[in-house]
Amino acid sequence: MGQNRTITIQDLYPHMSEAELVVAEANLKRYVALIVRIHDRLQAEGKSWPDPPVNLTASGMHHTIPGERSNSLTKRN
């Protein structure tokens, strides 16, 4: 890990064709631009980025969304 290397879209999606990678990269750029615009708007209004309702990095977190329809399709222990 001594060298820092730029991660490419192909590193993230090695199974995709060149055409699919072009679309994926364009989508990622639009998503990042949207997040930046939201951040800039909040900052201009003197607001801060909202805290998430749950700690998404907590260990032992259940990987389901409360109230989500697909939860009923998962096997319960």
C-alpha cells in the first residue's frame, strides 16, 4: 500500500464493456455534481449537511431497510 493509485471506473466494474463503462462514468459524474450542488445550496442557506438517521458504519447492523417490502422476502432467523 505504499503507492497511491487512481481508481478508474473500470476498476469498479471490470465486467462491463467499454460502452457500459462510458454510461457508468457519465452517471457517476452526474451524481457527484448533484451532491455538490446540494452541498453548495445548503452552505449558501447557512445550513449543514443533515446527519443520517442511522449509523451506516456500525458493526452488526442489520442489512435491511425498516418497512421495506423486500424485507418480507428474506429468510428470517
